[in-house]
Amino acid sequence: MSKFKKRISNMSNTTTTKPINPTVIFKHLTPPEEGYGYLRDVQTEFLDNWSGVRGRRDIVGKLNTGAGKTLIALLMLKSKLNEGYGPAVYLCPDRQLVKQAVEQADIFNIPVKTIQYSSNERAEFPIEFLNGEAILICTFERLFNGRSIFGVGGYYTREIQEIGTLVVDDAHSCIKKARQQSTITIPNTYDAYSKIFSLFEDDLHQQGAGLLASIKAGESSISQMIPYWSWHKQRTTIINILGELLKEEDPAVLYSWGIIGDELNQCECYISSSSIEITPMKLPIQQIPSFHQAKHRFFLSATFSDDSKLLNELGVDRSAIENPIEPEDKGDVGERLIITPKRYHMELEDYRMRAFIADYARDQNVVVIVPNMEKSKMWEKFHAKVVTKDNINDATERLKSSVGNLMIFVARYDGIDLAGDACRVLVLDGMPTATTNRDKHHQIVRQDSPIFNAQVAETIEQGLGRAVRSGSDFCNVFILDNALIKFMFNKNNQPFFAPETLAQIKFGQTIFDGEQPETSEEALEEVKSATESVLNRDPEWRSFHKQLILDVNKDHMEQNSFLLNLAENFSKAVDLFIDEKYEAGTNEFLTYIDQHKELLSDIDKAWYTQVAASFIYPVNSSRANDLQVKAKNQYRRVLKPLTPNYSKLTRSRGKQSEIIKKWLENYGDGSDVYIAIEDMITNFRFSPDIVYHVFEKAVHDIGSFLGFGSAQPETDENDGPDNLWIPEGDENVLIEAKSQSIADKIPRGDVGQLLHSIEWYKQRYGAKQECIPIIIHPSNKTEDNAHPPENARVMDMNKLNEFRQSLLAFGKALSSKTPSTWTEKEIHQQLVEHNLHEGNLFKKYTKELK
């Protein structure tokens, strides 16, 4: 060793005090490349704020995409190592982000290690990690699984690894990973699937004969939760079935059993045509002591639309959630123009815009995110490449290395990083749809619940964040599909978006500042001009967008303490249930629901009443049934009780015009009203491709919109007509829907169903309460051996199309001015003019059935 290096070494060894201030640590780093020698303002601000609260066990950090989260996380962990709180772990949602974190650490010479994989030997922790000399970077799943290398509580497959400090990056994605790792999923190809299905087949039939038939027929959108009373009774049999899989070390059970094997009493079971899922009400995070007992835990994310999940799913301290570190510096927000063509002119239909957008793929990368494969077919004619989990790595690499690509990502709203030229035009085409059985069931049962809608908004926001990954990045975002537009521009849903995102949405909402183009051609030219301004880095646009973000006021986005209270009380109730304190858990949770009933929608009151019923069932099945009946009467989509006692459907409160006026309050712009009505009738048409329950849901929604009491007795009670409308007048309306029929005449069996529904109605409402029985069928003639009742009517192909056109015309009339300016008198006049007033509607759009 030269004397020069020897002197450096000796002086370095005399410096024994390691700095713990992260910004000071950064100054001691030696990045090899120019341009890395300083922290951005937003990073410095965040780390200074973190230093002030570094002693807390749980800390939540909210940073915009591109703010430099990775370096912030590494500096926090290095700081805690220097302080003596090791070992330290950096947890990422996927291997791609692990790779990026390692690369970032290498740039700044921060010592990190990864777990080496070997097919022949068990994986071991690097000694540098164990000694607190280096940060371990791995996926969240590596820690959180039933065979974790970090150890699992109650299972001595591995010794428990103590953790001093951990960072969970992209925490919103890791929450999903934790739920996935805590779920047993049994594919329909397994014998175990058939055994469990047979075990609960009668229960599925009791919940709905049509529902059971749909699952057997392979309908992918249907998922049913097994009633908690049946799950409780069959738990021993279930354990035996799962035990056989466990003996064979089957992956379907192996990596989840250590987490939920002892928690099946608090699990729920969901059955679909493709799989059976067994998942806990509350994640048993105590089964992963390295996570649960870590001395310091830091959670970072760009997206927290529903902060309550941090408490409910990961057990994060409430005060950390309510007091996140969130920099005031907004210079890291890239330029994003959110364009919603149909709001600018009704003739800018999706099919027309797809061709317009695809044209940009000549010299730009265009990325489209769709909810399912069916939606991807809309882009086939443009020779788009469909991207699934099987080819996603190749696709993302191609986007990063070339331009002129048009790629369709199926249900990939997070987990892909498309910075810079990788994506200059992003399209969200369709509402996100659920992928797990649990989420599919919630999507059906809890549709329009504000609590559920917050989760949907989070998914949409994650999709919007796939492009524009830094403050210098830019992108155009097109929003297609009526259902997605309706959701994003419904005033009740907009508070669920982050403040900066909401500002961009609202600017896109009023892009022409009230000067609406008169023709669709003019509107398309304006859209093109706006798009080119972004792509060409127009100085005025850039300056405007910068000011738009700087002007964002976050006060209106304060944490919703009610959702946190709900999550906290739910979590406590589940803990009491697990501890077999059934009465206490039920009573405390019911008390909370009752005290906050004004803040809960009818959907959520019913859902949580059902949850309370499941808590008490093990010790008091009679009270559980009473609570389930109450839940069912509050909202008819929840489980059907063992001993039903249904209340009659009542009329909606108010006149048609009054109810429609209230509905209009959800929207701020007339175009949104038209889009919402157009979306409502999308599936209200004859087609063998529209599944019966989707058509019946459309009938239900149209009835509700028109101000009628609206229900689906066959779905809700497994008896009665497909649909029931209760207008304000003296006659109620029974509806049997045969939307998938291709028969030339109405068969005897369909008429028989109508007759049965009439008998059901008489038993429920009494013979004196008159009704109009209607069958919706493409034909208006019955078979010779069918004998319909005298007052029966039919809505055939022509009448249904007339009804659809009148609804659209009514929507167009309502869109002609600001929704809030309509009076009840004016709405009533429009109802009469379009033959939608109940006094004329049923005769106008049906004819006598013969």
C-alpha cells in the first residue's frame, strides 16, 4: 500500500462516529457520475421532516411518482443502520423494482445485498445484512408468505429473523400482495375444487338458482360468498380437504397455510367458475413476526386513496396514517393532460377516437390499459400488441428501447414504469374490473358504495400513473368508455382522487372553458391541437400546467377520519371474534354502526350488519339470522338468510321529477348526464352475448333512475319476477326478461314463469294490489300452447328500441343545460314530452300479449 493510501485509510479508521442525519449521510456518499451529487428539493424536504419524527415506530410517506422515493428509502435505512437499528430491509412489490433499487444503491455506493436463489440449497441471508453492514433488498412476497425465509409464527420451518428497520415501497401494491399471500386459491382443475363445490352446492342454490347455473356455465364475472353459517358448519371438512393438498406440498396451499391455517374460523370462502378462494376478514400479520414486530416501519407510496387499508390490512399505527410526511414542494409533478373526448362533443364516440389515437403510434408509443381481454378486441383492427403477464417484460423493454408501438395492457393498472418516450400517449379504455373472487363479489354486492368506490378510484389513479414518472416527464391521457367517464366525473367520486390528479381531471373537464365546439370535426381538431401542444412541449402549456399544480389546495383532501374509525372498529371486532369474545365483538361493532349510520350508505349499513351477524353466529345462530334478515331488508344484494322474512319493496320517496332532480345533483356538466344515461342503457338490448343478470341489472337501474322503487326478486330472494318496479300510482310492474332469446315466438315456459311471478306477487302484496305483468322478449306472439293472463303485456324488439331512444332523447334534453339548474316542473315536462312519465310509459312501450 502506498503511503498516500495508508494515510487515507488510517484517518478514515479514526472517524468512528457515523452520521445519522440522512442529508449529511448523502454528502458523505461518492456517486461515480456527474449529476448525482445533490438531492432534489423535494427529497431534502422529505428527509428533513422524517428526521424530526425518526423515533416513531410507524411512519407513512406520500410522494409523487418521480420524486426520488428509492433514494429517500435507502437514505432512511442507512440512517437507521448508523443509529444501530439493524438489520434493515427494503421491500419492493416486484423484482423489477428490486432491480431498480439495487441499481440506485450502486450509483450512490450505498451498501446493499439481495437474497441469492439456489435450486439445490436453502436460501440464506447475506452475513452483511445480519451484521447491519448492508441493506437487504427483496420483494415483499419474500417476507410475507407462509414459508417465509424470515420465519412464520408457530411454524418452525425457519427461525424468526429480527428486523430493526424496514421500508415498504409502493405500499398500496404491497397491500394487494399481502392479501394475495394470505389467500388460498384452488383452481377448478383440482379435485379439491369439486369436493368443496359439492359441499356448498345447496347453499349456492339457496342464494340463487340462476347464480348457481351461471357459475356452472362458466360465467367469469360471477363470484358468490359462501354463507358464514355454512362455512362454520363445514370447517372441519374443509380442513381435511386442504390437509390433503398440504401433504402433497401443493403450491395452492403451501405458501398461504402458515399465514391462515390457524385462522380459518375468521376466513371467508368465495366460489367462481374458475376457482375457490379462502381469504381472511383481517390479515393475520402477527404470523410474520419480522414484519409485525419490526422496531421501525416506514411505508412509502404515491397513491393512498384509501388510507384505511394501511390500518386494516397491514396494521399501521393510526397516528402515522393521520400525520403522513407529505412534501409541500410540487416541482416533481410531471405534465399530464387528461382528455375526455366525449365530454367535448357527443359524436366523438369511442370507436372514432380509437382510430384517432392509434394514428399517433406512427411516431410515438401509445399504451392502452383495458380491464379485460374482451375490451382489448376493440383495438384489434389497429394491429395493436396485446400485453399479458406472459409477455409483459418483453413488451416493456420494447417500449423503453423503441417508438412507434401500440400496446394494449390487460388489467395492468400498477407495477409497470413507462417513463419518458416509453409512453407519450396513454389511454384508459374501460372501468377497472375485479380479478379476484373476493373483489368480484364485492363489485357486485357493494356497487355504488362510497367505501368501495374509493378503492375503484385508487385503481384508476394507479393506471393514470403508469406514464409521467418524473417532474420533467409529459404525456397525453385519453379517457374512453361511458362507465369510466361517468365514474370519474361523478361529483361524489372525485374527492377520492389525489389533489394533483383531481386538478388535472377538472382541467380536462373544462378544457374549452365553456366554448363547446359546434361540430364533432371542430371538437376533434381542438383535441388534436391540445394533444400536439403537450407532445411539442408548448411553453404556454408547460407554464400553465406548472401553475395548475402549484395552485392545488390539499385542504379538501384531508384524511377521512370516518373511514379510519370504521377500519379501526372493524379490526377490533375481528380480534374479539378471534379471541372467541363473540358477544363483545358483535355488540361493539353494532353500536359503532348505529352511532354512525348517517355517514353510511344503505349498502354499507347492510354489509356491516351482515359482518356483525357472522361474528355472533358461533354462539347465537338465532340472533345472527335476525341480523341477516335486517341486513337483507336494508339492501337486497347481501346474503339471503336461512329463515327469510323479507319486507315488501316500497315506493321511492318522492315524485319522478323530484327523484330525477336529486340524481342530477351527482353531475356538474350536462354532457356527463347524457354519458351516464347512455351507459345505463348500454346493456339494455336484445343480444345472446349479454348475460341475463347484466340485462336485468340494466332494467333495475332504469327503474331507479325513472323514480320507481326497483328490485330484482329472483336474484335477491330466489323467487318472484326478474324485476319489480313500484311507481307512484296504483299499479306495480312485474317484469320477466328474456333478453337472450332468439325464438320467433314466446314459449309456454316463459309464459309459465310470468304466471308464477303473478302468484308470488299476490302472496307478497295481496290480491287487491294491482300489477301489470310484462315480459321483455324479441317477439310479441306466444306459442299456441301458451296462455298468458289477460292483462299481460310484452316489450318486443321494436318497443324496446323505442324505449331506448326515448331515454337517450330525454338524456340529451337534460344535457342541454347545467344539471343543477333544472326545476322539478321542467323535468316533469320533459318526462311527459318523452313519454317517460309513469302515466303513459307502460302503455307506450309495451303492447298486449296474445
